Amino acid sequence: MTSATRDLRRYLPFLLAALSMIGPFSIDAIFPGFPDIGRDFGVGEVALQQLLSVYLLAYAVMSLFHGALSDAYGRKPVIVTGMAIYAVASVGAAMAPTFGFLLGCRIVQGMCGGAGIVIGRAVVRDTMQGEEAQRMMSKVMMIFGVAPAIAPIIGAWLLGIDGWRGIFWALAAFTVALTVSVARLLVESHPKEKRTVFRPRPLLHGYLTILRDLPFWPLAIASSINFAGLFLYIASAPQLIRDLLHLGADGFPWLFVPVVSGMVFGAFVSGRVAGRASAARTVNWGYAAMLSSCALNLILALTLDHPRVPWSTLPLALYGCGVQLAFPTLTLLLLDRFPEQRGGVSSVQAFGSLMFTAVVAGVLSPALSGSMLALAIGTTCMCLIGLAAWICYATLERRRLARTQAGAASSVVSQIERNEPG
């Protein structure tokens, strides 16, 4: 193993986890500042929700290009450039003179914020195989899982120091430090001889090839909609904390600590069972946990006279655990569909996932955040869709394996018949 490879293995989980934190911090850290932003610019709840929606939409659209750009120009340059532009957009948001300008900065943040996590998945698959890759993905998700819990806490703390603008100044400082760290410590994993040409026609052809792959669809749906079910609660955090649980700005940990605790534990278990349990069994365990959480949420929403902590949010720990049990395996199965286009596959998957979450943030959350029962029903429906997609993929794989075995048996019989004397 070369010195460069040792450096890559040493720093990779921390760099990728930090890059993955950009998304949760961009979303969750600003929640405590919503009331002050609304007062400063004279806008209501619907407009404030667009600070989340425009970020997610821009993130989703640009995620189609992050992977392809990294396939053409290398993983490291695209990540460094994306993070540098994100830092500039964060400075702009901190100094925003109008709400429209702030929305524009959020769009730029969204365009760049996904570079790290989209390309990071391809980096893992470039350098690792099998159970080693699953352990790395699980390790990254364990570290990443802390972000949604600490983001609103840090946001509330910064709110007391420098108002909502201090949140964006902190995002800028974090991203500058991350940009320097990636530039110094990340070793390029996609050499020049393996790079593709970034042109619209080959890019479109590559995406069409991916989209024509039938097993890709259930895997992409399952990996995306599982988190969307959890994100429904995250996107609804301001209304859930203030209006349903009647807590102040310091009440966000009641929601995020259970979610993150479950996610970290699920990622830990996924890493521990890598190589010991099959991919199908790991994903099945994840769905068992998610469905159990959905059942508990429905029961509590129906039986409690009003939402209360910790009972109304505690079952989300089980859902978070299930999401993280299933996600690393589903992601690796997706990337292995097209070994030569891992960046492109990661981009398409990220686009689909972000479109789900954008719909959740812009449509489902405003519609369902008025009651715990509505939130529980929404999450249960998404979990059931994900389970149906996983069953569909498992069925397709069983049929493919049966055809492969039948073809192999037929080939053996033909060979025997040719070798028999006349």
C-alpha cells in the first residue's frame, strides 16, 4: 500500500462525514432563525419554507452534474470548487439586504452543497470493495448522523450571539475550513486514464442507460423514500416544536436527539454486520425497524390526548436506526449496477432523493405538520412504498438468478451431449 493510499484510508471517513454534514447544517441550523428572518424581511411561514425548498431543488438539479463532472475532471477538483463557491454563497446570505437576495444565496448553496456527498460515495467505491466499502459507508453515516442533532442546537446558540446572520457566518467558516482540508488531505481516487468526456450528448446517453436499467428503479426509490419519511418530521420541525409540542427555540433537541441517536446506532450495526449478514437480511432488518416505528407513531398519535415529549418523538429513534441499517447496502447495490459510471449513478440517485425531499419540504410538510397523526400517516405511507420497491428489486434478482442458473445448466447439458459418442 502506497503512502497516498494510507493517507486516503486515514482521512477519508472524517472528510466524507464533514462533507455530508453540509446538507443537515444548511437545513437544520437555520430553523431556530426562521421567526427572526420573518420579522426582519416581513415575510410569513410560507415564504420562510421556501428557504428550504429552493435549496433542495437546486441541490437536486445540480446533483445530476456533480458525479458526471467528477467522472470527467476528477473527484477532488470538483469537491474543492463546490465547497469554495458554497462558502462565498454563505457569506452572501449572512449579508443579505433583502429576502430575495437571501433566496438567491440559498439557491447557490444548494447547487454546491451536494458535491461532497454525491462524489464521496463514488470515492468510497473507487477505493474499496465488498464489506470494506459497507463498513466505510457505515462509518461515514455514523459521524454524519450527529449533524442533524447538533445543527439546530448550534443554530439556536448562534442566534443568541449574532442573530440569524451569525448562522450563515458559521456555515461560511465551516466550509472554508473544509475546503482547505479537502485540498490538503484528500487523495484523488479517479485517475486521468479512467476519466470520461464531459459533453451533453454522452452525459445524456449515460443517464438514459442508467434509467433503462430495470433494477435501478426499485433500488433508487427504496434508498430515497426511506429517508424522505424521516425528513417529513425534520422539515416540519419548526411547526412541530412550536405549535404541536409548545416548546421554545431550545426544544429542538427533543426531536433531533432521538432521530440522530437512532441513525448513529443503525449505522454502527450496519458496519458491524458487514460480511456477516447478507445484503438482503440487513435491508430487511432496516424495514422491520422502520415499520415498527411507524406503528408506534400511529398508536401514540391516536391514544395521547395531546403530543408530548418524549413519547411523541421517541419512536423516531427506531425509524432512524432502520434508515441507516438499510441505506449503506442499498447505495452499494446501486453503485454496483454500473461500475464505470459510479459518479453518474450517484448523481441520478441523489437527484431522485432530493426531489423526494423537496416535495416533502414544499408540499407534504406544510400539509401534514398540523397534527402528529397526519405526520405519522405520511411517514408510514412512504415507508410502505420503500418496502414495496425493495420487494420488487428482490423479486427481479431472484428471477435473474434463476435464469442464470437455468442457462448454466442448459450449457452443461449441451456440452455433455456434444461429447457423447454417436
